[in-house]
Amino acid sequence: MRIETLAIHAARKPDPATGAISGTLHLASTFERAADGSYPHGHFYGRASNPGRQELEQAIATLEGGAQGVAFSSGTAATLAVFGLLRAGDHVIAPAECYHGTIKQLHELIAPRGVEVTLAETWTPAAVAAAWRSNTRLLWIETPSNPRLHLTDIAAAAEFAHTRKALLACDSTFAPPVIQRPLALGADFVMHSTTKYFGGHSDVTGGIVVAAQTGDALDGLRHQQLQGGAVPSPFDCWLLRRSMMTLPLRVEAQCDNAERVAAFLAAHPVVERVYYPGLASHPGHDVARRQMRRFGAMMSVQVHGGEAAALAVAARVKVFTRATSLGGVESLIEHRASMEGPGTKTPQNLLRLSIGIENADDLLEDLAQALG
Ligand SMILES: *Cc1c(COP(=O)(O)O)cnc(C)c1O
């Protein structure tokens, strides 16, 4: 089956007990034990497993072509579980520029555990080679990355890590499986903030890691899900399964709109620079063409006139909404540096755009009036 069909039929099956088409939603935190002490339906406690959560994990694993998914209560909790596979004395390499929460987590939660952390330009093979140590166990990449859409060659990164007996994890939040499938390119784990494209409607917070194979690493993730306890609620799992049925449709429409918005911005005199992998001028364009089916719907622009000009543009939008986050049906714009806070490397004149599924003409007219 193709991904559009899989998204529908993997996400939701009629509830076996009732035939309900809207699928399984059991809020139970505990499950009945048989007289002989066994658990005839395989579930014993809500934190350990839930029927709807299992369906979600299997559905996303199917779309990603992986062995199993492990769902968490946020993308951040999913990331923490992957870093939690590391022990004191291990070394991890992660992007010098990526989702700011990942960098904070490495500095504030992982390094204090005795894990050695190096931030490097992971989108540049030479930088990864220079950062590599004999105790490097994990290479974490994010592609395309926040906020300047750096493109990392996933297949090359996987080969580099594997020949050195390390694991490759890819945060693919900006590129859901409709357009990019890191496991097929050799990654060991693909991570998503399901808050974004999988949720798609800005109304659920979640995360998932899909492992390419069963084995110790996957067991380690399951252990952290159970003993770390950052599990998604049954209703959040149900919402995500409902939303992912339209993931392929939404993302196609978002990519169509994004290509038009990027072309418009690239030609606008107030715009200094556009970061969008679909533009031939983007440094990662060739890598994007090789490993992405489409170029996604995230982009950033730097505008002439510095921070004040960027804030003024954001202040004038009427169709776009000023908010952080991404991947929803509504288009968002944000002044990224002030969201990331002190110490950010994001330029002060940068605006990040998440393109939704409105009519593209309305988006272009709104940006035209906002840019002035
Ligand atoms: C949002 C995001 C995260 C964190 O996910 P939460 O669901 O907010 O915890 C991680 N990586 C990327 C690329 C993101 O956009």
C-alpha cells in the first residue's frame, strides 16, 4: 500500500470489541487480571501500555518503515529517551544549530550525567569527522534543521556512524514520512515531535521515536517509557491517530503553498535572505533533492532593517498568526530569536514561517502588505 492508504488504514481500525469506526479509545489506567493471575488482553497498567497507544506506535512505525515506535508525552521527552541510552563516559555529537530545546537538554540534563557532549556543524561531514572521538556512541542530526533549514545527508551520516559502531538518530520533525524517511536511508532512530505535522491542528503535544530494528536500543527506549513515565494520554493518542489519516493530504498542500511563498519572498526587495530547501540557491538544495520527496513547509527569512523591521513585519500580518510551533493547518510566523531567548545564535532579523493549508493567494497578499 502507498503512504496515503497506509495513513488511513494503519492509523485506525474498527474497534474489535464494538465495531466502532472511530477506533480504540480506552481511558483505563488499569486492566483486569484473570483468576489465574494472568492478563488475558496483554495490558496490566496504563503507564505500561494502552491499546490506543499501541495502535499509534504501530501506525507511525509503519509509515516510517521501522520495527516499532515508542510514544512519549512530548517531542522533548522522546529526545530525552534517546539521550538516556547513553552512559557516563559516552560521547554524543549533536548539531550546533537545531531545535533550541535539544541543545538545552544536552547542556542542562545530559552533560551533568557525565555524558560528553560536542555540538558541531553536523550538516558538514568534515565537522562530524573532526568532532568524532573513540567513545562517540551517538550522532544526533536534525534535517531540515531549525531555524535555518540546514540539510544533512542522512545516508552519509549513517554510514559514517555505523563504520565507527555508533548509532544515528534523526530529528525529522520538519519532514514527516510523506516527504522524508530517515530509516530507509540508514538511520537507527527517527524522532518526531508529533505536536507538529502528525498532530497537524495545534491541539496536541506528543513525541515518538521509531527504531529501525528490535534489540537492545529499542528495549532501552521501552524501559525509559515505562520507568521514566512520560507517556501520552489515551486521548492524545486517539487525536494523533485521527490527525495522521490526513497527514499526506495536509503536507502536500502545505508544500504546494510553501513553494509559492518561498519564491515570492526570494523576489521581495525587503527580504535579505530566504532559507528554504526548495530554492536552488539554498546550500542544501542538492541534498534535499536526493533525500526528500518534497521540500517541506518550513522556511525562515531575514529582512533588511534588523530586529525592529522583523518585529514590525510580524506585527502587521493578518492571515498568518504570530505564534511559535509549526506543522498545523494554519500558517504561523514567529520572531525566532526572542522565542529562543538569551544566548541564541538565531539572527535578530529572522522570522520563521510555518506554512499552512490556506489559499496561497491569501498568504502572498498578507505577506505583501506586511512587508510593505
Ligand atoms: C517542537 C520540536 C521539538 C520538541 O517537541 P515538543 O513536542 O515541543 O516537546 C523537537 N524538535 C523539533 C525540530 C521541534 O520542532
